[in-house]
Amino acid sequence: MFMVARWPRAALGNGFGDEGMFFDPKKVAPPVPGEAAKFAAAMDETLAKLRSVGVRPVVVLGVPEAGYIVPYALAKAMMAGRKVELSPSAEVVERRDGLASKIIREAAARRGADVIEPDSYFCDAKKCDVVRDGVPLYRDADHVTPAVSLALAPLYSAVMESEVAQGRPDAPTR
């Protein structure tokens, strides 16, 4: 069973870009006190319950959040004749995603879940693309386009093929 969500929102208790006109894409809001502990407990409990009923969970870490509705922001900049950099820095993405990723990896290791990490498709050492060659990779602020979903398919295939190859009765099916 694949689990996908906007994990940083759950772990930190806040969104990225929810600040409205005060949004600064170089800053990450501090976590809401207590949210990380609640998220860790819920993740661990969920994975444990899934395993107890014979399901092998696969947790998909989040894609880098843009903080903007990417197609809208790109179109607005193009209409104004301005160049705009919407891609967050790798540092900002790590500050935003790091805690959720750590909690998920630890719970997955304890509970025998697989983890898929899509960051390598988006990120290099400096930034995480939300636009490539003038084409948005997102359909809003945190959902990827169908073309990107297809490009990420090999990440899922590798997990499914590994499960089937190991002869696991609870292997995900296509």
C-alpha cells in the first residue's frame, strides 16, 4: 500500500506559502510545538496497524513544495515580462522536509515499511526545480503534473518488482 501526503505540513503543523502576501520563499516557518511528536506517533501507529493486518506499507516522501501555484506564478511573470525564480533552494527544501523525512524513515525502519524518495528527480545540490525549460512541473503548489508522475513511475516500479521478486504474498500489485 502506497502512502502519499504533504508530510512536512503534518510534521511541522504549518504550510509553505500559506503566509499569503508575507510569504518569503527563503524562509521556513518554525514548527508548531508538539506537532512533530504527534506526527511521529501517528506514523508509527499507522505503519504498525498496517503491518498487523498483513500490509507492507510503502511511504512516498513528499515532493519539494513550491510555496506558489506554479503555473499561475509563471504565467503572471511571463505576462509582466519578468523572469521569476520559483524553484526553492535545496537548503530551504531540506529545512522544510528534513524533520518529516527523518520521522518517516525511523518509523519505516521500525515497522518494516519501504520508503520512496522522489527528491532526486527535482533537486540538485543547489535547488529543487518546480519549472524546467519554462514548463511547470507542478499543477499547483505541491501536486505534480501527469508528465512528472509518469517520469517518477520507475521509483514505484522498483519497489513493486523487489516485492514480487522476493515472493512476498503482500507484494503491491500493478
